[in-house]
Amino acid sequence: MQYLAELQKTQAAFGLGGNSSVRLLARNTGENVWQPITNEQVLQVQDSSQAKDFKDGQMVIAEVTGSNQVQSIQDASKKIVNILQAYSRSQDKYKSAEEEVEQWKQSLNFQSQELHRREQELEQKEIELEHLDARRQEIEELEEKFAKERNEIEQLRASIEAERGQFEAKASALTSEQAQHLKTLIGQLSSSFTSPDSLRDRIYSALDLINKRQEVLTGFWQNLDALKNEAENQKSILNKSTEDLNARKAQWQQTQVALADAQAELKAQRGILKLQENNMAMSRVQLDAQIELYEQTSNAIEAFGGPGSMEVLSPEEEHRLQSMPIEELESTIKALQADFDKLTNYIGAQEDELAGLEGEIADLQSQVETADQFARIELESNKEFAEEQYKLLEESVSGMRRGMQERLSLLNQQKAILDRRKGITVEASPVKSLMPLLSQIESQKNRQEQDLRKMESQIEAVRNYTQQQQEMLAKQTQEHLQQEQAIRTAELQQQERIKTVAELLGQIIAQEQLLRPVQDIVDTLRPQLESAVQDLSSGSNGSNSSQVLADLQSIIQNLVTS
């Protein structure tokens, strides 16, 4: 299991060796999911070589087995950067989701207000319809009363006309009591009689109310027609957007297939690149071995005096050494040997200083990679200064090495002359036999370097092409994701349009169900009231019934006086 840990190093006495351990901080429980370690756990690193490339206190990823053994450790910088990037992306998604929720809330609030307004309109219409229903009942009651009174009038008219002749025939026989009784009956009839003019006015009032209600209903029908037109427009927009959405989905699917093919091709290209990099690594290992063999051979030649060691001493100098007393020659050689040892020690100290500068440069480089923007400027300046010092010191050491080789060659030749004068057999220098081998090794090394440079050029070209393909694929993938998000947004808008059309259709059906019965009632009552007005106007005007009663009273009065 992977753990995020802090590397802890302890230095042993006298700078020899040391122990390494990791302090576990968090456990990896899933992709970019880390669970903190509550109780502190410190595990020893059995193989100290695993931690040699890391510094004390550095954050690492430790692979720990079930038996709490540290299997391997690696730098955690990239992992931490990936975690932070994933967290940043999750924060962006969370913020986008919050904005979508807020938009949904605002949309729902607006829809709720619109629904409340329409409910109030429907309630107002229901109240008006109740008023219309009450007026309809009142009109029906008036119509029934009018029909009843008209029947009574017709019956009275028929009775009066039938008895009129009898009154005229029996007028001479009427007594004053009978006449008075008839006048009383006629007065009662007059008092119980309802004037047709009053009925006509009430019917006209009802017709006027019916016409006003018809105007209200006409406004409702016009609003209903507007809703129907709006519903048709929304249906047209819905059909068009559905076709567009289907076309975008088909294009998105085609793009997805093309991206999958491109990813497969990129994966194959990476496999080829990995194989070429492995081959280059093997060639580099072979070249390093060849370089090491060349350096070993060159060092051996230099140890034996170098390729031109036999030409260092001139004949005069060699003659002078041959004729010099042995004691003086030994003293000269000792002095040269002492100078050579001092130079060797000094060069060793300079090489140690070079190694220290190299470590300092590496340390500054690691600090630059992890530092912030402001601290990085100072660290890079310190790094450039250390690199300049390293370059100057390396040139100086290189010159001193060449001088040391020359002194070594001179010292070896003088030692050979001293050995020969003492009668010590001097073996022939193996430099001549090693020179062809060195030339052959150098030729192979140069050829391998050329092949490696060619391979590096090819790999760099493939790497650049793969990088371009990867960037292009990443851009296309991002555009593909944006298209997917746009399609999802369009689907949500499509659902909103469907809801809008459904709401409009529901309102149309509800309003038509409310308006149709009332319109039927108005259409039924209007012709009935108009027919009643015509009947009143054509059957009898307002003075017919009153005139009949007045004539009866006049006749009875004439009969009584005569």
C-alpha cells in the first residue's frame, strides 16, 4: 500500500553510514484519495541505498507491505502536485455545481411566482364564473315568473272576454251591489297584475348583463387563443431544437470514436517511443562501458609514462643524468617525487572542492524546483555563481592534471635511468603495445557516440511528434468535453421547453373546461331573453291589459247609472 511519508535520516558516528526511516503521514485509499494517519508511525528503511538520493525531511511516497516493511520509496513532489491539481479541479467543479444550483433556484422561484400569478387569475375567473352562475339562476327565476304571469294574463284575458258579452247582456239586470262587487273584483285584479313594462325592463337588464359577461368571456377566449398560439410556437421551437440536439449528439459520438482511435494510436506511438528509449539506454550503457574501458586504458598508458614519454628527455639531458653521481641523482629524484606528491595532494583537495561545488549545485537545483517565485530568483543567482566557480576550478584542475602527467613521465624516466645505473633490470614500457588497443577502443567509442547521437535525434523527433499529438489530443478532448457539457445544457433547456409546453397545454385545457360551460349558458339564455322581449312587444304592449280593466269599469258604471 502507498503512504505519503517524511524521510528521516540519522548520521552515524564519524560520518560513516547511517540509518533511514519514514514517518507515515497519510494512506492512499483510492485515486487522489488520502486518509490521514492519526497515530504517528515510523518505519525503518531496511535498504539504505533506496534513500541515498533523497534529503532528510523530504516528502516521499513509500510502498509498504502487509508486514510493515518498506518495499520502495520515491519522490512525492509530482504526486503532491497531481493531488493539488485534482483538488483544484474538484473545487472548480463544486463551484460550477453551486452556480448551476443557484440558477435552478432562481428558475424555480420565477416559475413558482408565475404559477402563483396564474392560480390567482384562475381563482378570479372562478369567482366571476360563480357570479355568472348566480345571475343565470336569477334570470331563470325571472323567466319562470314571467312565463307564469303571462299565462295568468292570458287566462284572465280569455275570462274577461268571455264574460264581457255576458255583462253586456245582463247589464240591465245588474244591481248596485253586483256592480259594486264587480268593481271590487276588478280593483283586486288590477292590484295583483304586474305591468308588462316592468317585466320588459327587467329582461332588458338581464340582456345587458348577459352582453357584459359575453364581453368578459370574449376577452378570456382571446387570451386562450393567444395561449394556443404561444403553445404552437413553443412546439415548433421544441421540434427544431430536438432535431439540432440529435444532430449534435450524432456529431459528438463520431468525435468520441475518432478520439478513441487517436488515443489508441498515441498509445502505440508511446510504446514505440518507450522501446526506442530502452534501446538508447542499452546503447548508452554500452557507450559508458566503452568510455570506462577507454579511460582505464588511457590511465594505464599515462601510468607508464604516456604515449610520448620516451621523447621527453633530450639526449643531452639523458647523458647528463647518466654521468651524474648516483647520490645526486637519487636526491634529484626524491625532490621531484616530493614535489609530485604535493601536487597530487593539492589536486586531490581541488577535486574534493569540485565535488563539494557539484553537490551544492545539485542542492540549489532541488531548492529552485520547490521554491516560490520570489525565492527562486535568489536561488538561481546563487546557482549561477556556483556554476561559474565550478567551471573556473575545473579548468584550473584540468591544467594541473596535465602538468602532473608531464612530471610523472619525467620522474618515471629518471627512475628508469637510476635503476639501470644500479643494475636493476627495467622492463620494457607496455605503452607501445597498448596504443593500438587504445586507438581501436577510441574508434569504437566514437562510432557508438555517433550512433547514440543519431538515435537521440530520432527519439527526439518521435518525442516531439508524440508531444504534438498529445497536445492536439488534449485540446480535442477538452473541446469534446465542452461539447458534452453544451449538449447536457441543451438537454436541460429541452426539458424546460417540454415543461413549458406541457404547462401551456394544461392551462389551455383548464381554461377551456371552465369557459365552455359558461359560454353555453350565455348562448342559451340570450336567444330566450330576446324571444321574450319580442313576445312582449308583439303580443301586448304595456296599455292593453290596463285598458281592458278600464273598459270593464266604465261599462259597469254606465250600466249602473242607466
